[in-house]
Amino acid sequence: MKMNTPRAGKNTIGSVVPSGQRLVLVLMCLAWAGLGRAAFDAAEWSWECAIPDGKGTPGFVRINVNADILDQSQATLDDLRILDEENELVPFVIRREPREKQQTAQWRNIALLNRTFQPGAFESVVLDFGEAIEKNRLKVGLSDTNYRRRALLEGSADTQDWAVVAEDFWCFDITRPEGNYKVDTFNFPANNFRYLRLTVFNMPDDPRRVSIENVQAAFWEESARGPLSEVKIQSQSRSEDEKTRESVLELDLGYRNLPIDTIRLKIEDAYFYRGFELRGRNAKTVKIERPTETGWDTTESEAPWQHVMRGVFHRSRRDEKVAENTVLEQLNAPYRYLQIRIPNEDNPPLTIGELTVLCREYPSLVFERRPDHQYRVLGGNPKALTPRFDLARSIQGVESMNLPVVAAGTPSALEQAPKLGPWTERHTYLIWTVLVVAAGALGFVVIKSLRNLPRKTGS
């Protein structure tokens, strides 16, 4: 038998693939080619705001993020995106006002020499830095707990002549079952003495000897900071927790994710030292969804408070000199609701007057605006991940350039398609219909097969 075989060089897709399959392949190729230019899918984003066109001026600009945008975004701003008029992503960099930066690499442990003490009075130790290096911050570890101790710091180049560097700074420790409230770190004027002498004085209720257990040092430099602006407190309340013997102050700042930097308390009492804890949260309640036999059940419960910091409020006096701390600074508390809990032990509650909250400059988005293009900002996606652009790596320092500032508009809601349940739950009747038909067809095939079986004939 003679068989027809395709000639060499004539074996093409058209000759071996039926026309229907060729159409499918063509459509798949077109779809694949279009993926590289696919428009951004904003289905999971909940709001947008327009960016003014800037009268066609091109180049890099900064979009100031306002309180409304902060309130409706992730605390990290990872869900923000910039799109052009063709719904394509535009690279950008987030510019933030820094809180503080460390100039040196890390805290370093310092060698302790010539330890001396006078029982019931003080302990003194010489810190040897090994060379003349610059430093302006110490972290001191002391023996025992529940103390308040005054300290003196002196400097020398040769351990022969000593000059006062800082005096009348205080170390505190208040230990309670829920944790420690400490003041163990303090700043002093920067110096490059090779030797520092630290003296810690006993208080009347201290043991015979107070031990300086360890000391760490660093040089810290505050970044150049813009002016702080006062945050309007929407509401505040105070209560006394009789069970824990704590004063509880609660603040509502009206917006989530504000870059809070400072909280100042005006405490009227003459002298005191009390531990405190600062907490925050962005909502009073949270919704919890649980599966049930008939679907999903939603319940509400109180949102938990998140720990921000612990410390000690104090006002102490020696002779005519007064040292105090009633200010919380360099905070990282991006919460709408703040709570300050102050344990009173057996003391009467503190008399707290005016309370002031200050925040840093709001973040901004830096991007390159091209002429004759329209841009908008999208946000409000709690599941969005950090966008990865080459802009910050390819143009060093672009986020800190002196650029024209553009004010973002007010966020407006994006139309969202209704959230659908699982496909199986939405098409129950269709599934049962298909199952019944399939069962019927299977039964028909089985019966037909049985009828076609050869019958036995008598011998």
C-alpha cells in the first residue's frame, strides 16, 4: 500500500493543526503578547484621588500625603500606587520625615576600671573607651530593682584631671508583674574624652551597696527634622482602674497612621515618679468571621491595644535643682487611639492638666511627571505588598531632592464589584442538575451495556 507522507519543508502548523485549533492558538498568542501591556487590576483597591496636572511642567515632583489618605491606607503605605491615564503603574519612592538615626554602627560595651564605693553613699567606676572617640549617650545597668538613683558623669583625658560632663541625671526602675518601667539611658554633650567617670548615689531606701553592673555607649545624631505640628485631639477621657490601681488616659486623634512624634503632659504635682505604658490601636472593635453550617457568621469584639513603649514620669529635686520628664519623644505610634496607663501603687493619682500631641511632617510620594499625562493615586488594599521599583536604586537620593510639591486630592471610593461566595455555593442547583444528569447518563450506559452482553444458549 502506498502511503502519502508530507514533503520536507512543507510540514507547517497549518498543515497538521485543524482550523479550529489554529484559531485557539492565535487567540492564546495574542493574549500572551498582551500580558506585558496589561492595565493595572484595581479590583482589590478601595479608593482613588486625582493628582493635579501641574500645568504641564515635567520632572520629579512630591505628592504630599494628607490625613485622609493616611487614614484609609496601610500604616506602612505599602498599598499606595500611582497610575497614569492608561492605568499603567508609575514608579515612585516614599519620602518620610526621619525620627532619629544612629551615626555609629552599634552600642558598644565599655571596659569598667577602678571600681570604688562608699557604703550607703555611692559607687564609682571609670569607663575606658580605649581611645579618644566621640560619644553622647550612655546606657547604664544597675543592681536591684525598684530604685531611683541620681548620677554624676565626669570626663578626663588622663584620669588625673576630671571635669563635669553631666550632673543630676536620674536612673529609675519600677518593677511590676506586667513588666519593668525603666529610665536607664541618658544623653549628654558630645565629647571625645578617653575616660569617663560614672558615680551613682544611693537613695535612703537603697541597700548598703549599689552596683554598676554594665555600661554601653554610642554616638547618636538626630537627623535634620522639620517643624512639628500639633494634632487636634478629637476627644479624651480619664478613668481610674480600681482593680489595677492605674490611671488610664485615652485619646482619639481622629485619623489613623499619623506620624506621631511627641506627647507632652502637664503634671501639676510637685514631685513624683511613676511608671507608664503607652499603647495604641486603630479601631475600637474588630470583626471576626466564623464559618457555620449555613454560611459565615460575623461577630464584633473589642480591638486589642498594641504596646508602644514603657517609661517613667518623674520630677525630682536635689538642693535647688529640679530634674523632670513629662514628655514622650521620638515615638513610633501610628494609631488613631492612644492610651496611657500610669500605675499609682498606694499613691494618689497624678493631677494631669493640658495634654499636647505633636506629629512630624506627613510622608510624600516622589515620582517623575511627564508632560501631557494625567496621574492618580490608588490605595485602600489591606492585602497589598510593598511595590518594588528600580527608582530609588537607580537615582540615588531622589527621595531627598528639593522638588516641587503637589497636594493630593481627597480620596473617593472606587466602585467595587460585589464580593461573591465560593462558586460551589453560588451554583448549588447547577451542580445538582449536572450530578443528576451524569448519574442518569451513567445508568443508561450501564443498562445498555448489560443488554448488549451475549446471552447463554442451551447446549
